[in-house]
Amino acid sequence: MASLLKEIQSVFSTLSDKEKKIADFILSNPEKASRSHIQELAEITGVSISSITRFAKKVSCRNFVEMKVRLAEVKESKQGEGVEEQLSSSYRDMLNDVEGLEDRDQFQKALTYMTSAKRIFIYGLGSSGLAAQELNYRLSRMGFVCEAITDPHLMIIRSTLLQKGDVILAFSRSGQTVDLLQSVSKGKEKGAVVVAFTAFGETPLTKLSDFILWTVHPLRNHHLLTGLDLSTLYLIDKISLYFLTDRKREEKYLETVEAIKSRGR
């Protein structure tokens, strides 16, 4: 699905309520949607045929038929009956999706700014705060000067004191969390570079950001909607592995491993 998934996520916030119903169903059931006639899809989603036609055009398809063809290219894993099979299937689907969303140019540029940053501030509220803390642990152990901020009051304080050369890494699936947006906007005013980790395009967060690293739409994870989602963890792992290819970063990381092991000896 890859490119079609990215297209749907990038315009999701601009869709009407009826079009969002279509998008939600397609993201949750791409294989079923690819086999449905336009009338069937209209009945399932509770919208008109004309709404589906407009939706297809908004996601860069000439018509419904082209959208079905692109959906038919989706490689969905077969859902097994057991918990283990379902979990494995969800993991495989996530990897396919997040690889399709990848923008290598955005990723490399974001890494370049992180490498040269004076300080890195990692923002996240709620479940996104888990991602902020995890990435902070990783980067801190490699010698980066960074801090995870998951409290909205502290977030705005830090943003007020940011300077040019600082980088904000902002985790928000929706891209519309008011407290986070206020802090990111203030940090941007102070000259910080902003990297967003988000599942939706055309949002207040993406408009404030210099670079966007895409996570998978929450409905693609089916029941795995809370906590640290798999696509976000994938990006954190990818960033970590990239920096660990630097010998000096790796040495610092290993040094912290030994320091932790020696505690209490």
C-alpha cells in the first residue's frame, strides 16, 4: 500500500467527516476494500457513492477503479486464529507499512541536524511521552546532550529558553495536541529546528515542523493502539542503529553499559 497509505495519512486531517469514515475503513481493511464494489463500500461506511468518488480523487486516484487497483497491491499478512499468529501478522504488516511511508531524504536531514545540535529536547505527552523517554535514554547513552519532556508546563518553560542550534523532536500521532503545539511553536520562534514523529499530514504540527518522520496510522495496528506503537519504536531503533555506526558514539554507549553493570559492586 505503501504510497497510497502515505497519501491517505498525508491528507487525513483535511478530509470531511464522511471522507474520514472511508479513510478509516480502508486503513483498517485494505484487502476487503480492494474487493468491494463502490456500492458495497458506500453501504459499509455509511456514505454516498459520490463521497467515495471525491475521496479517491483526494488521494491522487483518477477514480474509484484506480483506487481499488492500488489497494489490491497491498500485501496483507494472513490473520491466523491464535494470538501468536495475529501478533506476528500485525508486526509484519507494520513493517511493510512503515517502510512504505519512509522518506529517506527527510530522515537523513533530520539525523544531520541531530548530530550537530547543541541540545536536543524530546517532547511527548501521554503515550507519546513513552516514546520521548525511550529515545532520550538511547541518545543520552551515546553522549548527546538531550532531555525528554513529558510535562506540559516544563515543556513551555524549556521552549521559552531554547536557542538557535537546538533541536526539538516532537512525538504526536495526531499532530494536534494543544499543549505540545504551544511549546513547539515557541521553540520555533526561538530558532530551534523541529522534527515531527506523526501519523497525520496537514496538521498544525506538520506545518510547524522542518522535517517529518512518519509513523503508521493507529488503525493499522488494530487492537494495539495504546502505549508505544510499533512504528514509532521502529523509527527509534533505526535512529539508534544509525548513530551507533559512529565508533565514538558506540564507545560511549558501551561505556554506559559498563557503568550500569558496575552499580552496587
